[in-house]
Amino acid sequence: MKCILLCAGYATRLFPLTKNFPKALLKIADKPILDYILDEVNKIDDVDKIYVVTNDRYYKHFINWKNNKTNTKEIEIINDGTTNNDNRLGAIGDILYVIENKKIDDDLLIIAGDNLFTYSLKNVVDYYKGKNKSVVCVKEMEDREELKRFAVAKVLDDGKIIDLVEKPENPQSNLAVYATYIYPKYIIPYFKKYRDEKNNMDAPGHFPQYLYNKEDIYAYSFDGECYDVGTHETLKEVNEIFKK
């Protein structure tokens, strides 16, 4: 299994903090966000390589971060060549960029590099092994206005997804999809097909929305929290929570 950590967004809502510094390396309780994710990925025996995909503006920061890492799985920093928010590839574009440039033919664990979560990633992988199908992480959310910012899934009793919409105007369930995904290697050709059909390459939730009509996808309902550190307010709030 290969792990792709998505760190190529420009985090414009966090300017000026992130104008020339990546959001994934901002510190929460004196520890970079990405380090919390890396701690969980390193517990997954199946993962034999970690790709951190970023942009040209932040590339050197991630190289410096990697050079200070010890006792970790092999990490490779990939520069997607983009320079600003206008020419970005989008999250799905970056996934495909890594797949094609590194000729990946393996199961994929994909995580947004700005998602700070408290659930066990190993439990997600164990669930995936039990299904041997694509898996997304979900959590119940009762705030309908907040749900509109997420992909929202409807599932059967066994967890199989029967509907999934990215940022719906009218959410059909209370299950918010968070940016941790596992795809078996037989799904990899769908990424190229998705691009060739001129689909939205930005938010990663668009891909499972496209995929669930073609292949089985299951929802793993996690215990714990997951924070999308996207605004100055969220950054302050999460810092206070983790310091406690």
C-alpha cells in the first residue's frame, strides 16, 4: 500500500500565515499538523512508502521537514510544479500526478494533509481489509449548514454507499465524508478515466461521488474527531483543544 498525503493547496483563507508557508506544517500544540498524520501512517504495516505532494512555493519547506525526520517509513516529497492558486492541479489532479509520475500500481491510502484527526488510522485499514473495497471515512453531523461544506453519503446497514454528493445544497443524510480514503489498486485506472471525462479535479470528495455508481464503496464511521484546519478561527480553536 502506498500513502499519498495531499499538501499542495495554497490555503488562501489562512493568509498571511500560509502565503509562503504550508498549512500542513503549521503547528498545533507545538507540533506540525503533518506530524500527527505521519504518526498514524507509521502504525500501518501495509504502507511501504509515503508520498507528500506539494507545490513549487512550499516544496523546500517540506524538504526541510523531511530531512529532520527519523524513525519513519520512507518519505518522498513531490513537487507538482504549480505556483499559485490559479494554476493548481486540485486534489484529484495531484493524486493522478503522483500515480502517473511514480507509476503506482498498488492500494492507495489518501489523506488530506490539513486534516487533524483523533481516530485510529489502523482501525480504518482493518475495516478496509475486511471489505476489500474502496473505503471513505464518515461521521454523523447534525448541523445541516456545516454539512453543506462536506461530501455527504447515504449508506445501507452494512456500510455500502448508495448516494454521495460533494457539497450538496440539500444534504440527504447526516453522514459527512472526511478526507481519508483507501482505494484498492484496481481503482487506479478510474482516476485517469475521471480526468479524461473532464470531471472536477479539485475537492477529493468529487472522486468517490463519481465512483460509487461504478464500484462498491463503503463508509467507515469513526470514533473521535477530525478537524479541517482551514481558517484562523479553526486554527486557534484546535490549538486550544490540543494544548489541553
